[in-house]
Amino acid sequence: MARDRPGAGPATPATVALDRAGVPYARRPYPHDPAVPSYGMEAAEALGVDPARVFKTLLVDAGKGLAVGVVPVDGRLDLKALASALGAKSVTMADPSAAERSTGYVVGGISPVGQKRALPTVLDETAYAHSTIFVSGGRRGFDIEITPDDLAAVTRAVRARIGRA
């Protein structure tokens, strides 16, 4: 996949990081409605893709710091499975303000790429069933399309089953 032309969507820390790393991706902006209950499902619908290919970025508190779980928007994060993948005793969902401070992104637009601080990241293994997946590009109404392998490489993600229906 080649990078789309620079004008196709906003420049964000995520796109800057991907460009610097030479990782191919595609910018996928879409009209965002702040009133929708699920930003991820909104992205799937607006982009016309199966929700199983659109992944949400969730931050957890692992006791010794924050970590990232990336799971399909049509499922839920299994906290026990994520804790196991991280080698932690347990994890809890991170406070939204802590997630925003740590990543530099706003909730609903947190990208797994280009965060202010690199955090331990786990990518749900279902991502590998698809040639490309969609993750937040760092802003509400803006996703990036990328291969699971490239996303894992740029975020140093571990692969594990951390999602559930």
C-alpha cells in the first residue's frame, strides 16, 4: 500500500510518525458527528468497511504505568487477557484524562501510533485475519488504513487474543 497524497486528511503525530518510519498507510478521513455513541462504529459505517476491520485504541492502567490494547470496534477488551499478555497481575481501564495526557490525543481520537510516550501495546490477533485494518489517525473523524504487521512493527506491539464479542 502506498501512502496517499499528503493533502488527503490532516497531518497528525500518527501520520508524522508513520512518514518518518517509512511505513505505508492510507489516510481515511470521514465526517464525524460528536453525538454518536460509538466513534469506532461511526468510522466503520462512514468508511463503508466491516467493523471487524476497524480497531479501537484503549488505554489501561497496569499498576506500574499505562499500556495500550487495540481491539475491533465491534467487540470488547478482555482485561484479564490483556493483563496476561502484558505480564501484569491485573489491569483496569485508564482514567480518560490520564490517557489524554500520556498520549497527547483526545479520547475518541487516540491513535496507537505517534503517542507522546511509547507505551506497551498489544494488538488483538484477529487483526491478522485482514490484509489491512483501520485505526484512529489521531483525530476524531480520521482513520489510517495499515497492515497489521506494519502497525505491530511501528508500535512494537505484542500479538495476543485480547478481544471478546
